[in-house]
Amino acid sequence: QREREAARSRQDRLMAYWGLAFETAATASEHTAKEDRVVNANAEFCSVAQTKLGGTRLFIAAEVDCERRGFGDTGGGKHAIRNYIELKTTKVLAEERDRRTLERFKMCKWWLQSFLLGVPKVIVGFRSEDGILRKMQDFEVKQLPKFVHGAWKPRVMLNFGSEVLAWVYESVVGVGAPAGRYVLSYKPEEHRLSLRIAAEGEVPDPPRVGDQP
């Protein structure tokens, strides 16, 4: 069992590296400095957006992979989100099972991640079993639900998220809610969310503005 888990962990790390390598290659140009062509998991660009889910207002901070070529050298700005692009990798669809996995699970995550931040496009690199890029395909985020043959429904997911946020808000800051730091967890084997007050020292202090990472 331990050997299988170790092998799976190695494979997970390898696939994560392939994803970072794809991002590095997809965003490089003839003007990219040599040192910037090296795969670096610590370099990222983050965007902060305000949105609303049901009756809950949210501020979302998320990593953004790249922006449309020609938009600008500095990034950001009032209309930046409409030019953002999310980069993803997945295995070449060799079998029907691969297609079902893509539609049911991966496209669901891609859509939700991009939709909440407002990113309009996902570019997918389809790779072989040994990590070789075979083709690329663009997807408009708003069109993703049309590719999945009803495997998931955006309205159902958003309604569920809205209800969860409302429940958490009422439990944490509602009238009579006990003060403290809370832990929200999900138990997949039970399909159940739980919320509890954290034990002393269980949740670290949040970083302060100006703290070095």
C-alpha cells in the first residue's frame, strides 16, 4: 500500500511539473530571458476581483496564468480580466473513459475556477502518457457547459455554493455565533460538510500586511 501511494505521489508531482512546463512554454517568446524559461513554481501573478454568489459578496484572490498577447506589458487595470487566459493540461482522449473524466470532472473545475474570477478563455494542452504535448485547443469559458452532455449544471453548482456560503456566514458571524477561529472540512466518503471551532493553536495566525513570505 505504501509503495502504491509513493508511486502515485511521484506521478502526481510529475503531472504537476508537466502543467507548469506547459505554462512556461506557452507564455514564452523570442524576447523571454533565458532565466525566465526555467520552470518556476514560485512565480505567479495574482488578481483580486469582487463578485457575488447568491446574497454573499466575495473578494476573490486567484492566480492568473497569462493575458492575451498585445494587451500590455504591465498587466492589471480596469478591464484586465476580459483579457486573462487560464492554461490547463490533460491527457489525450484515447478512450471513452478519458472523455467522460474530462467532461465530468476537469471541465467542471475549469469552468467554476474561471467563471468566479471572470476569466473568459481556457487554453488546454493535450499531452501523451509520457508528457509530450500533442495538441492545443481553446475553449470559451461560457461555452464549456455545452461540451459536457449534462454531466454537471452551472446553476446547480452555483446554488449549492450560495447555500454553503450563507450557512457558513450565519454560523460564524450570525446572532449568537460563538467567537473563535473555525475549521470548515469536507468528508467525501460521507458527502458531508462540517464546521467547528478550531482547537487552540490549530489554525496559525494569518500573515500581516508587509510580512515577508
